[in-house]
Amino acid sequence: MKIIDTHCDALLKLWENHDRTFLDDPEIEANASRLLAGGVEAQLFAIFVEPFINSDQKFQAALEQADLFHQKVMKTSGMKWIKRWSELDELKSDEVGAVLTLEGLDPIGDDLTKLRTLYQLGVLSVGLTWNQANLCADGVGEPRGAGLTLLGREVVKMNNEHNVLTDVSHLSVKGFWDVMELARYPIASHSNAYSLCDHPRNLNDDQIKALIEKDGYIGVVFHPLFTTGRDTAEIADLLTHIDYLCSLGAAGHIGFGSDFDGINVYINQLEHSGKFPALIEELLKYYPEDMVKGFASENFKRIVPKG
């Protein structure tokens, strides 16, 4: 069964150590060998610039990660660059689609030319914030909890015009609702259910229902802290989140957003991309095959723009 994973931080690891190779470096949880072993049909690769990087150096860091996507990921055998969403349906059985995304708008400051440049380099999904605030919005870690600025609203409109997804994972609650008013293509690339694990990175019931109503997407995240609230979790714990989302009507809107390479504790038997079959095997014990195919990739393919 083919998988689409809507979030990993492999580019950050490549940026932190340029000697790493994408093919089979054991430090990269979503490396090419593991993607192929796990049956991953498409992987979304986030550009993420750490908060401690000086503001005048952040866009350069983003460009360097985009360059690593093209110079290392895309030059690895079997990887195919997805330049528009319709190309997901054109992948061959021996290809892994690679999608470039942006996690947090810190690198652009208030310069929309920089965002347009990232679109041109291939970015097809934009998360407005990481945990902190920036000039577009507040993240979940900003106590102020404000929503979108005028600049943030302009970004969402630009995303709409360019068939780019707007990602609400990491966004403040008020920012979430601002996005729901504006976005044509909202997703939560890597978040779980707040009612089961009350971490601020998770989605409350009203947010989940709003994403369903907007025909959006929720990628369940494989981070134990967002699954059980502890450093440990089992696949069964992740399934409780999937079951809860289904109970709210989200069966056709669920997918996977592993957060591989961005976490340092793991769900047992889900330590890297090569372990996806263990999750699929467990899901098939409880859900019909067609529903599991939806979770694995078909739900995501359905909600993305057709252009």
C-alpha cells in the first residue's frame, strides 16, 4: 500500500551536516532507502529554519535547504520532483515523489518577493509559523495568542492563487480560525487530537470539525509527546487518535504526517520511514482496506488542488 507522508525534517539534517547523503544515511529517518522500503509514494520535505538563526541570515538558510532538496534529494535515484499536485497521479511504481514545503514564514520577514521565490523553487505547502511568533502570525508557543497579521492574510491569499496549501500545524488557535476564513486549501500536516492528548500542538474538536467542513486534511503525527503526552507510545496509541478523528467525521480527511527527522523519541515500531508497513498492518486489523488506502494516500490526493 502506497504512503504519502506530509511532514519530515530531513532537509534540516542535511543542512546541519553537508557530509550526509540522502540515499542511506542512518541518521536520516526519511532517507531514500527507507522511503522505498516503507512503500512511500510521496514525501513532503519541509524547509525549517531554526529560531536561533539571526534574522538577516534566515532567508539564506532557507535557500540553502531548498538547494539541498535539489542537489541531494532530487539527484538520488528513484526520487521525482513534484512541481504541481497533479503530478502525484503520474508517479511510476518505482518512483518516490518529493514535494518541497515551508515550515514557518520567519525566513521571508515582510518581503513577499522572497515567498514568490520559494514558490518558484517548488514550495507547494506553507506553514505560517513554527512555535514562535513572526510577522505573519503567532505560533502555539506565543503566550499572546494573536491571529494573522495583514501580512499573514496576504500570504494565505497568495497561497490560494498559487494552488499552495496553507498548513495550520504550529499555528495559534486564533490564527487557525483566521486561516479557516481565508484558505482554499487548509491542512494540518502533522497534528493529533487535543481531546486525547492536551498538547498545544494538537487540534481541538472544533478545529477538527472546521477542517472537515473546509474539505481539509489532518496528518496524524508520530511524536509520542503529541500522542500520549509521554516519551513513549505504541502504534495502538496512534490508532486511538485515528479512531477519535473518525468519530468526529474525519475518516476521509486523515493521513500521515510523521515528523521524522524532527523528533528524537519515537512510537515503538515507527522509528523511521521504513517502518510504515507495521502501521498499515495494524490499521488493516480494524479498518476496511479502502479506508486504510484513504489514510495512506488517497485522502491527501483528493484534497489537494487539481492544478
